[in-house]
Amino acid sequence: QLLAAIGPCISLPHFEVGPEISCGFEAASLDQVIDRNRARPHIDLPRAVQLQLHAAGLLPQQIDTTDRCSFHHEQEFFSHRRDKSPTGRMAAVIAVR
């Protein structure tokens, strides 16, 4: 009866990281979310969360996702990385029905 939702976050094309971060994903057995075909590694963060939820026992139909990227969709979301300055904040609320 458990459902999970992965909200908007930075997407693979925009989530460039250093080797110390990609090593952390490797250590967590999430190698498959690392794109090394660029000058610096990029991480598929939503996919990493999906894999962790699946490993915890959730089926794909129990995981809701969105295609919204907090970096790319600048009219919808704040992004410190994109704007290179202090920005607004986002919050999520979880409630029992």
C-alpha cells in the first residue's frame, strides 16, 4: 500500500559533479546513474532514487515521477546552481489521507 513520489529535481544533463560525488554513488552501488561520457561526470538523480526505492521493495507502479527539472524549468523552480546566487526555497508536504 506504500506509494512514493519523486518530485522535481535537477536532471541528468544539468547535474555535473566532481569525482568525489560520483565515487559516493559508486560506493552506494549506483554506478548505472553516472554518465561518464562528458568532460565531468553527470548524475541521473531521479533514476538513483527510483533504484533505491525498487531495492527497498517498491514496484514501478508504486513510484510516481515527474519530468520537471529544477534547473531547466526556470519559470517554475528556483535553482542555486543555475542562478549562481541565493534563491527561494521549495518544500514538500506529506500527509496521511
